[in-house]
Amino acid sequence: MSAPNSTGMTDAADPGGVPSPDPAAGLHRKLARSTLVFSVATGVSRVLGLVREMVAAYYFGVTGAINAFTVAFQIPNLVRALLADAALSGAFVPVFSDLLEKGERKRAWRVASTIFWLVLLVLGALTALFILVAPLLIRPFGVPDGDFDLAVGLSRILFPIVVLLGLSGVIVGILNTYDHFTVPALTPIAWNLAIIVGLWLGVPRVSGENAQLYVYAGAILVGTVIQLLLPVPWLRGLDGRLQVVIDWRDPAVRRFFKLMLPVTLTLGLINMNAVIDTLFASRLLDPNLAPAAINAAFRLYMLPQGMFSVAVATVLFPALARYAAQNDLDAFRSTISTGLRQIAFLLIPASIVSAVLAQPIVRLVYERGEFTATDVTVVAACLAAFSLGLAFNGWMLMLSRGFYGLQSNWIPTVVGVGTLVLNAALDVALYRVGIWGIPLATSLVNIAGVACLVFFLRRRVGGVDLARIIDAVVRVTLASIVLGAAAFGVWYGLDQALGRSTVAQIISLGSALALGAIVYLAACRALRVRETDVLRQAISRRAG
């Protein structure tokens, strides 16, 4: 599983601020610099996330009791997505930003304090309720690995992350509104380290796989506590502070909850797709392999997603909210267009690499201990299917943030309902082709979702510079095809020459990725992809 969102800040010199109010002057460079900083920091945490997954795969593989753990995490993770984390930030940032733009600083912090304590009370009560009725929530998933009680017990340990991440979501909103982005990418490092240390120290010291899985769940809970507390000191450097106050009569508090409802439904629908996928995998495919295999592929699929599209969307969201508050639709449209093109430049090549090198990537990351060569084949097929929708998933994130900035939160919700129905229908149609049919359905749903969101956003703001976006996508796709061919050729040649030892795999895959990146940048320059020059200038300025 991926690390839950956290928060942090930059110093005054950090380029993670919002783009210039003049979108034509320096927007690309500011976005590239901010994205570069955020992506590098996130990349470190994501690498640790892969190490975490490697350790978990070593101890548990993808067959047997780990499937009970995968199912047990579905409900807490869904509730977290519905009521905490990004759901809170997506509704909080526009309200908090609007009050600050109007100069109502004291009121803004009073509203933030009210929301913080209401989140603690409401989510705390819900967490207690979910722990009590956990058997009823797990029952629809059947009996993963034949151990229903294990799944219920694990879910009860994991449910408290809901309230912890709800509180974290408020802190995320406060710090991101002040354009502080570096620590949000760094605090997941502590989360991952806590889990890795917990597995390394705890698993060998308990007997039985069930007890080992309880250690895994406990490590996740401890890591989430650390992730909540770690960024709190950065709040002290701001121009206000959280207070012990609940002023639920403030219209801004009511507006927050009105905005949060559609955001919650939208994110819930997105995560409900994952729950539906797990239901199909557990009920209609192999309950002792399919859920964990899809989950293992999904973690690799989310690595570039977290490094790039989340970085772009996180950096631009406060700016979008401010442009919307100022009714500056020209700047808003330009910012959305820039974000979509930047995501294409970063994620289309990542999707090609994930598809053509799926087997060696999965083999290097997972194949050891209980994770076998047969498991590699299954997970690699799932990763390749997920890769088709990688860039589209990033675009959906960016477009949804655009609607949240406009406070038109119901539009992504309507689209989410449609994609939920489509996802279920495609699962029914595609699960018969094998386990990889479920990830393929997810990718097709992402494509349909992007088409719908673009259609509605163009009607809402009068266009998104679509012709320029399409031109950039075509050029980037051509360069990415060249990248894929070069990377596969290098990997195949070295793999045949060096063999499959761990060191040999690192050399062959690493060389393929390095040469592929060089070829991609060269192809982009030859095709006159603007983002190549922007990235080069951002790196030069950052180094300077």
C-alpha cells in the first residue's frame, strides 16, 4: 500500500510557491522547478516504499494469508479516502485560501481550528463504530485464504488510521495553502521506515503467519501516528495557530462541509472502483492469488504517479484556488493546460517503460523469498495492463483539482458515478481473460473519465487550450515509443549476457532505464517538445 498523504513546508527560498499571476511569464519554469523539488523528495519516499513492498513480499509473497491482509485493508482505506486525507484537503484549501485572500486571517485560523476538532470528534466516533461492526464490513469479501477472523482482526487494527489521517488532512490543507510542499513529500519516508523496521524486527520474532501479519498491521498504525505528528512543528512558522474552539455556526465551516460532500463522494467512488476490483478478484478469480497480485502491480504503477502527477497537482492546487477566487479564468486555463502537458511529459514515457519492462521490473523488485517466478508472470501482466491508464489517471487528478479550485465539486462526482458503473461493467466483461483483465478495466475507465472531465471543464471555463495539449501529447508519445524500443533492446541484450543474479538484474534494468531516459530527452528535443527546455532550465536554475 502506498503511504498516506502527509504535509510539510519549504523555506522562503523554496520554489514550491504558486505560479506567477501572469500565466505567460514564467509559469512553465516555476511549475518545473516546484515539480522537480517535489518529485525528487517524493521519489526518495517512493523508493523506500518499494523497499517496504519488497520486504513484505519476501515475508508473505502473494499467495495465502496475505490476501486476508489485502482484503482487511480495503475498508479502512476506503473510509480514509472518503472522509480523510485528500477529501479534507480538497474541500479545505479553497475555503481557507478564500478567507486569506479576503484578509480575514484570524477568521481563517478560527475556521481551521473548528474543522480540526470536528474532524477529531466525528472521525473518532466513526472509527470506534467501524471497529465494532468490522465483521459485517468484511463479510461481502468472502473468506480470503479461508480465515475470516484474521481479516476482521487485521481491519480492526487498521481502522484508527482513518481519524489520524483526517487530522493530517487539515494540516495538509493549512501548509499547502501557504505554498509549503517539501515536507509533504518527505514525511512518508518516516512512514515507510517505521513499517520496514517493524517488519524487520517484529516478523522474525513471532511464530505463525497470522501473528506476523498482525505485526505488519501494527507497524502501519505506528507509522501513521509518526506521519501525523512529524510535520506539526512547521505550523509554528505561519501567521496563525490552531486553537481549541468549535464555531460550527460560521458560514465558512458550513461551506467546507458542503464542498467536502461531493469531494468525498468523488474520491469514494474512485476508491470504490478498487473495492469492486477486489471483490471480483476475490470472488470470481483466485482468492489466494488475485487480490495480492493486483495489489503488488498497483504499488509499482503508483510509483511514477506519486512522483509526478501528484507533485504537479499538489503544487498547482493552491494557485488554481486563488485564480478562481480572483475570477482570473485566463490564468486558471493556462495553469490547467500547463499542468496537463507537464503530466503528459512525465507519465507517458513512464507508462511505456512500465509496459515493455514489466517482467524485469517485477522480477527485480519482488522475486525472492515466498514470491516465485510464477507470481512474477501474473503481477507483470497486471502491471502492463495498469500502465495503459497511467497518464490518464494523472490527468484525472489534475482535472479534479481544477474543479475543486472552482468550487464546482459536484461535476467530478457525477463523472465518478459514471466511471463506477463503467468499471463494474468492464470487470464483468474482462475478468474472464485472466487476472490482468481487472487492471485493464481500470485503465479503460481512466480514459473515459478524462474525456468526461475535459468536456465539462471546457464548458465551465471556456476551454483548456486543447489543441496545444494534443500536440504535446502526440510529440511526447512518439518520443516515448523510441524510448521503449531503446530501453527494451538494452535490457534484453544485457539480460542475455549477464544472467539473472540480483546484481546482473540491477545492471541490465538500470542501464536500460538510464539509456532510455537519454534517448527520450533527445527525441523530445528533436521533436521540439517545449517541456524538455523547461525541465533543463529548471535543473540549471536549481543547481545554480
